[in-house]
Amino acid sequence: MLMRDRFPILKNQIYMNSCSQGALSVDVKDAYASYLRDWDEKGSPWEYWAERNEAARQAFAGLVNAEASEVAVTTSLSAGVSALASAMDFSGERNKVVVSDFEFPTVAQIWHAQEARGAKVVHVPAAGNVIPLSRFEDAIDEQTALVSISHVCFRNGSKLDIEAITEIAHRKGALVLVDSYQALGTTPIDVKRLKVDFLAGGVLKYLLASAGLAYLYVRKELVGGLNPTTMGWFSQANIFAMDIYANTPHPTARRFESGTPAVPNTYAAVAGIKLVQSVGVERIEQQIKELTGAIKEGVMKRGFNLVSPVDPKKHGALITVRSHKVDLLTKWLAKDGIIVSHRDDNLRISPHFYNDLHDVDCVIDGLTRHRELLV
Ligand SMILES: Cc1ncc(COP(=O)(O)O)c(C=O)c1O
């Protein structure tokens, strides 16, 4: 089967909305069918379902070069980051959380919620569509406990220099959390090379699975010293102990999990990640570079207002274009069979490996047809 044929929606639509939800593949559809079949035929195969959760953990660990013991499997990115926040102590001198202005709301909201526990949240402001490194240098200091940054900004597609920001943070004794949701599956990510302390993300965008499954990576040297208060029986050292007299966190990153795993979604997550790896993340990165390059060129040639940075090193798989009636534009494009999305006044065009240059031409033609909403 040709790769494009694995995504039935591509027969009828120009699908460029992977920043919101990856296209459904026959592989992920089959994975959900397998879950229903297992349930139907085996009744309650909990041992096997626990193994599926471990397979989902292994799949992510392999993708980002972590050890499985450093990965918590959660139901959303928010759940993992909240568990991490609950384990942090903000009562001392080092109580500052430095948050970039490119964060997804959920992450910033979680850190602001910690103000009730003594945290001081400081935002690093953007300068247009970028955040200069000097602003991180100014904001991070010896009182900073954590720097929380988004790999690729969901609003405008800008990419932060994770290695450089991590170097600044570590030099000043602060830890680093990266929200890689918008980058996973589009570019090789190696947590050891990046030297980050925590990395969170989920599977429903470029990892091609569905809502309901996400991950938190915690560097192994840090796991034992972090005791979340968002616990549950699946975060215990021994879930079969059924102990109601004590809380005994698992020695690995599993301590950041909580209750019954999202079993159906583990099937989909493994299928989605495998599909991405079968294409190869390096190859995907190259293709996305070509497609985003063509989108930027088409947008600029027609005099539309490109919001994402032009430099390919400074944006992710998400190109944004300003529109003064962006909700209407998104609707009209959908009527033409072009699926994109928007945030603020930005139209978000987000190709994946299943798109080609013909798709880009269709999007640019679509924008040209509705140019009165763009300029
Ligand atoms: C950068 C980023 N972080 C987080 C999320 C969502 O996190 P959660 O799984 O908590 O809904 C999204 C998208 O929905 C996102 O784009």
C-alpha cells in the first residue's frame, strides 16, 4: 500500500491540520479495531492490557532516546505536567518558574496554579514572532527553580532554541521542562542530546494517534527526589499490594501516573508512533522543510502576511498567516475541501509527511481565492 493511501481522508480533502490532529491512518483504525476484538474475544485481558501500556511507554522512550523507566504514560500533557508541579517545592528561596510567552495555555495555567503554593511565575515576553535568547538570560536567575518552554509555539509556529535555553538554565541551577507536543514526530528529538530535565508531549498531532494518551519524560537522576501528590494505584511501587495504609510511589517515572491506564489509546499510540518511525523522523523533517518552504514562498509571493519566522531553523511544521477574519477564512477553505485551523488571528497550515507539493499549491490557490480576508 502506498503511504498516502494509508490515510483515506487524503482522497477527498487537502488535509493540512496536523498541528491540531494527525490524519487517521488505516494502521491506527486497525489498532482500535484490535482493542475491540481483544475485549470481545478475551473479555478482560488485564495482563495483556498492562503490557500494551508498557508497549506505549517503550514506543515513546525509543522515539526520544529515553529509558522506559524515565517515561510516565499519562492521559494528557496537562496530567503529566500537573503531577510534576505537585512534586515541586516552592517554599524556599528557589521558587521562581520562568515561562515563555509561547506556552500552550494549559502549561502556563498549571504554573500559575502553583502560586498558591509559593511559586513566583515570570513570563519571558516575545519580540514579535520570536523570543530573543537575551530575554531568557535576563529572566532566569539563581532563584529560578524551573524554566518551562514550548518547543514549537502552537500560535505562530516559532521554534525555540532548546539547547541554548537549557544551557542558560543549567548554568544558573534551574531545571528545564519542554512541551514538545508540536514538535514530536516532525523532527528528531533526543532528550539526552538536548540535556533537558523534563519533556512532555502527546500523540494526537504528528504522532498520528488520538486524544487520551500523552507522556512525561523525567531525567532518571531526578525521579527519586520528586514525590507527586497526584497519586493513584497505578503510580504505586506495587499496584497489587492494594495498600490503603500508605502511599509508596513507584521507583521509576511511573510515579507520575495515576489511575487505570487509557487502554484503547495505548493501541493507537503504538500504531501511530510505529508508522512515523517506519517513514523515519529525519526523512519527515526533510519533507516538512520542503513543504513549509513552499508554503512560505507562496504566501510571500502573493503579498500575504506571514507570521511564522522565514528562517527554517526558527519555525516548526506549522506555518501561520495573518487574516483579519480568520474564522471565516477557515470555514471557507473547509468548504473548498482544505482543512486548516486558526489561533488568534493566525491561520495555521501544518503539513506532515503525507502531504505533497500539490497539496501546497491547493492551499495557496485557496488563499488566493479568499485574498480579501488576508490582506
Ligand atoms: C503545545 C501544546 N501543548 C499542549 C497541548 C495539549 O495538552 P493536553 O494533552 O493537556 O490537552 C497542545 C494541543 O492541544 C499543544 O499544542
